[in-house]
Amino acid sequence: MPTRYDASSTEAKWYERWEAAGLFQPDPDSSKPVYTITIPPPNITGSLHMGHALCYPLQDLLGRYRRMRGDSVLILPGQDHAGIATQSVVDKQLRKEGSSAAHIGREKFVERVWEWRKESGDTILNQFRALGCAFDWSRSRFTLDPAYHDAVLKVFVDWFERGLIFRGKRVVNWDPKLKTSVSDIETERQVIRGKLYHVRYPFADGSGHVVIATTRPETMLADVAVAVHPSDKRYEGLVGKTLILPLVNREIPLVADMYPDPAFGTGAVKITPAHDANDYQVGVRHNLPMPVILDETAHISMEGPYFGMDRNEARKAIVADLEAGGFLEKIDDHEIAVVISDRSKEVIEPLLSEQWFCDQPKLAEPVIDAVKRGEVKFHPERYEAIFLAWMENIREWCISRQLWWGHRIPVWYTAEGEAFAGLNQEDAQRKAGDKPLVRQDDDVLDTWFSSGLWPFATLGWPENTADLKRFYPTSTLVTDRNIINLWVARMMMMGYDLTGEKPFSDVVIYATVLREDGRRMSKSLGTGIDPMEIINTLGADALRYTLLSQTGENQDLRYSERKTEEARNFANKIWNATRFVLMNVDQTPQEPSNLEPVDQWLLSRLSQTEAEVRAAYDGYDEQGACQALYRFFWGDVCDWYIEVSKPRLNDETQRQTPQWVLLQAFDAFLKMLHPVMPHLTEELYSHLPIGDKAPFLMSAPWPVLPDSFRQPEAEATIERVFEATRTLRALRAGLDLAAMKPVPVAYYEGDLGGAEQVLASQAWVEELRRGRPPEGERFVSAAAAGIDVHLPITGLVDVEKLLGTIDREVAKREAEVTKLEAQLLNPQFIERAKPEAIEKLRANLDEHQAALARLRERRALFA
């Protein structure tokens, strides 16, 4: 074995071998319990980012762990057609070529997208391989596969006929550039500097006016009312009167509604049902008209002086006319929250639009009951409350998109506009009877409609396939917190309604990966980090460990390449420690009949670590598992046991016992670490000289350690000895005695439990004696864990010279402390100095004070 671990050659080699051996497919043994994950399908436009580098290895970790625990594991991969995202990408390609989607038409455009899908669509799936994800590629699915497409159409037709899907007018998120409705996940909120316009709406009878405040005066052209809260005393006796809509001269009522906030401004709000989602609800409650004054490109469509103006042009013109007419009371600077289209970067327009909707409130009822019964659990648990709050206030879902790429809505119309849904035109025509169908609906379904079927449509639903019967319901969903409402909710509603069962048992929300400075990672902002570059330089296992070791209850983690370098160093530590063991074990040793206390200690620590790691994996606490493994290997194995065992390993008569103990520890440790760092552990496992070895570590069983390994008394004894060792080492350091260089003799008082040799060898003492040094001998002492240690210093240390050195250093540090304290107590300096300069001085003071404390502790040894 080379002296350093080479990730680049090891990782590719083992992935190929695992795949060739068929280890990614579930075990056909029907007696085994089943563990299933259907991965969140990445977009076909996607490439690997740091969020993926955590999300998908986390699923791989769970699969590898459950496989070792004896389950038949299926992790089913695939991709989402990602309607709006994919259409935007291909449309941009066409524009670069001097063409456009509109120019080539729907049929040619869809053909072009399929070509792009074939060329580039699997990029991210291949990158998952580089991460070591053991997914069953033979079952990979795509949300526009023919069978999947048929499942989507079946759901639409069934729900249409049950009245769960209907066409109607509602206010939706409208993208004026893409000219389609978009979902919330396809938007982002931004706060910008804007204006708040205070406008007078006069009463029709001339008795005064009401002042409303708006950030969007252009929408007043579609105002149908002004609303006030029924408890607002300022409007007693005025509700029911009519107002004149400025510039339009249309009479509108003053209505009472719970929506306005009496504490904000005048308490009166303009109601524009066609251009605001909240106003729409007021309009429904009061049966108000809903005129639309913007077209699909956000230009004024209302006849009059503003016709054809862009919404921003119209705003300027309307404000000028309001001022000229004496209606504008004042304009304030104001921070405004705007919604931006993620794809086009255009400001979203709330717009009353005729769309297809789904009755989510009805579908949500069984889901809410199931979650409250504990059928589906969230991890971390706090997300359950967030999920239920959303579900209990859920609204109708706009499922139609004005796009060409996606599942086209399976509805055909007669010339009179009567709609019939069918799996194809022939099916719809049978339902229409003798009424000729003349056209199909142009819209496609929201991507979340098709991806909502993912846990069961991927397994063959609606056919009762062998995979569906065996692997559904799935076990665990790993997803991002931002799509709990958009995806998790839809899968649960569809799962309970269409299969009668939960789609999964556990929902695991993984952490958001931020930059080291806390900024979010974004390719568009230039703050992204390419995981493939990290994999190519430091290895996939190092990247996996970096991310997985920071996730669990923690929902934000900060990535730095420095941490991945530390993870790479940990991999090298494991590599070299294994090399050391292999250099000292030439054959499989037999189990010894007698174990020394330090052997019992390590096996007990191994048993305790296995219990901690198993509980952490079971509880989705990957951070806890990694911390337990790190502590055990770096601390217990490398820092202590290997060092303690070196003398016995060099003794032919004693070496078999530490050899056997080390192999027990390394065999179990590599198995426990395998879900996190699969390639490194597989390579090292292949070299271990152990009996009954599995062909691959990946297919090996989880370590089952005998109860005899648990020796709490031996653990306590050796921990006490190690504490005494640390104390004796500290005494040596305080005397400037070099580490590793033995001193002739040391003394101890207390119970070492038969582990005297451990203290002697690890504190570098040639002879360890019980008791205190002889009367008259000069020595230094310290105590820890009920053990007193005494170190004679005659002949070892020139005490007077050492005290002189310490005293000079104390004086120097005290002078610095006095100077720094004087500076920080000087009010003139504090007033003039920059905050960072003051902070630097305080840090410098803290450093000198800490050094002083250490020096005084050293001097106290000779008191």
C-alpha cells in the first residue's frame, strides 16, 4: 500500500466494481425487510451544486446503512422534465441562433427540447456516480417517460371527472416576459426602494374623501371598491356610501371587511380583485366585479388615455394626472417587497386569469389526519408544525402553465367550448358522443403535478407491478425545506388519494449549504462552488464527510475547502493507521484467552461507539455519527491504543492480543464509516486479514459486537489512567522536558487498576513507582481522577534558571498587559480609533492575559 491515499484512482475503481457486481439493485430475497428511497428528481437542466452534494450522498448513506443492516434496498434515481426551466434554456439557445420558439412553432420546439434532453439531460446523474451514489440505474425514470406520462394523464382525467380539477378564474403569479403562470417556487422575493402614493378618493355626494395608500397606482384603473375594517370608528356611518374612482370617474362602494388593518395608515385600502390575491378574496366575499386592465405582457388593455402603455409607463402617467387633478395627497419613500420570476427575472404580476385548478383543500384532509396520527414523521420534528400550518390553510392549486414543454393537458373542446378529458383524443371523443371535438387545450401541467406522483408512478403505478407491491410505500424522503409545501405536500395528497397509503414514512429535511462567510451559494451571483472541482482535487469521500459531518438537527452549514482538506487528512490518517496494522499483522490471529485492561477498554469503547453510531444513523443524525466515529478512531485508536500497543506488537510473545483487538476495531470501524466514506473504506477492507470476509464491504453485514465487549469498569479504569497520563505529560511540559524523551522515574498514589505500564509508556517514564518520592528529594506534583503523580526534578531541571526565564517572561507580559489596558481605558483613544483597531487590541490583551495565566501555573509548580 502506498504511503498516501489516492482518491482519484480508488474511487472510480470501486464504483465500477460495485456496479458490475449488481450491488445497486435490491436483494431479490423476499424474506428481507425493504428499504426504499425514490430520489428527488433533479431537473434535466441541472448540474451538480453543493446542495446536491449533500442531499444525494445523504440518501446514499441511508441506503448503504440499511443494506448493511440486512434490508433489501432500492434507491431509485431519475429526472424531472422541469417544464419552465427547460423551456427557458432551449429558448435561450434558439435566440442565440437568431431564432425563437415562436418562430419554429410548438411541434418543432418540442422536438428540439427532446434533442437537448438526449445530449445534455443526464449530466447530473453521471455526476452522482462521481459522488459514489449507489442508485439502481436500471430503474431510472424520467417524468416524461411514456408510462409515466400515461399515469399523469390518468390522474388528471380521474380528478376531472371527480370534480377535483376544474377550470376557473383566479389571481395567479403571472410572468409577463414568459407569458405564463408560475408557481411560488419559481419566484423569489426582493425588497426594493419604492414609493407609497397617498390618493384621495372623493365621496360621490361631495361630503369629503377617503385617503388610500398604494405602491401600484396603475392598478387603480381596476379598482372596484375601497374597504375598511368594521371596527374602525373613523368610518362609522360611512360604509355603504359610494366613492368616485379618480381619473376613471366610476362610482365604487365603501365596504366593511376584515382584511384592512386599522392600525396601518388611514385604515382604508383600495380593492383590485383582478390584480391582487388578497383583494380577490375580498371581491369574492362581496360579490364585486373583477375587471382586468393588464394584458399578458403587462401593458394596459383598458380603453382610454393609458391604453397600450407598459405598467411602469402607466404608473408615471397616472401619478402625474392624479397630481394635476388634485387627488395626490403625498408621496413617501417606502420599501416594497416585489416578487421576481426566477427564470425571466421579470417582476411577477398578480393577474386574474382563467386557468386549471385543483381542489387542494379537499385532498389535504386525509394528509392532515395522517400526520397528526404520526403515520409520517418529519426530521427535524419542528417541520411538522410548519407543514400542518400550510396544509390547514391550503388554497386551490393552479396546475396549468402556458408552455409547450411538459404534459399537455388532456382536455379537448367542442366548437362551443364544452370540455371533455380523456387519455387521448379518441377517449375524449367517446365521452363527447356525437359532439365533434375541434381542439386540444394548449396549456401544459405544472411540473409539480407530475412530480407529485414520483414515489409510486416510478414503481409502475397505476399498474399493480411487482415493484409497486414490494417497494411502496417508500421509506424515506430526503428533501429541501423550501419545497415542503410545493412537493412534499403534493406527494402526500396524491399518495393518500390515489394509492390509499402514505407515500413515505419519514421526511428528512437536509441542511442548506452556505459559504464560509454565511452567504448563500449561487451560480448567478458568482458565489457558487463547483463540487466536481472539489471531487477532482480532494476526492468524493472527503467532500461527503465534510458535508455529512455537519448535518442533522443543524439546518444551515457553512462550507469551506479548508474543512474538506481536513477531511482528506482524516482519510489519510485512516489509511496510514490501517497500513500500520497491516504491517504488524501478517495473518489472522486467534481470539486471545486473556485481555489486558487497555484491550478491554478499546473493545468497550468500540461497543459504545457502535451503539452511538447506529442510533445516530437511525435518527438521521449524520453529524452525531461522524463525530462518534472521529472521536473513536483519532482519539481512542490512534492517540492511545496504537501507541500503548507498540511495545507488545514488537514482542513475539505478546503481539497476538493487540493484533486481534486492532482487527476487531478496524473491521467494525470501516463498516460503520462506510456509509459516509464508501470508497476509502472499501479499499481498506479489501486488505484486512479477517475470516468470513464479505466479497465487498458494501455487501457486508453491520458489525454485531458481543456483549462481552462492554466493560464499563475497564473503561473507567483506563480513562482514569489516561487522565493521569495527561497530567504527568503536563508536568513535563511545564518543566520544558521534551516529549518522547524518557525520565528515569516517576511516582504515583492511587489505583491504576493494573495499567501501570500504560502510564509509564505514555508519559515516557523508565520506572514507575507507587508512593511518594523519598524525603528530601525535590519534586513537582499534580492530581487528576483520584491519582496523584509526582515527578522528581533533581538532575533533570535547573530550577533557578527555569524560574528566571519564567519570571522574565512574566514581567514582559505584565508590561504589555498594563500598556494595553491603559490604551483601552483612554476615552480619547476609544473615541478616535476604528472599531476593528479596538477589537484587535482587545484580542491582543486576551492573548497576553492567557499567556500570563499559563506562566503563573508553571511557576506554582515550584512553590
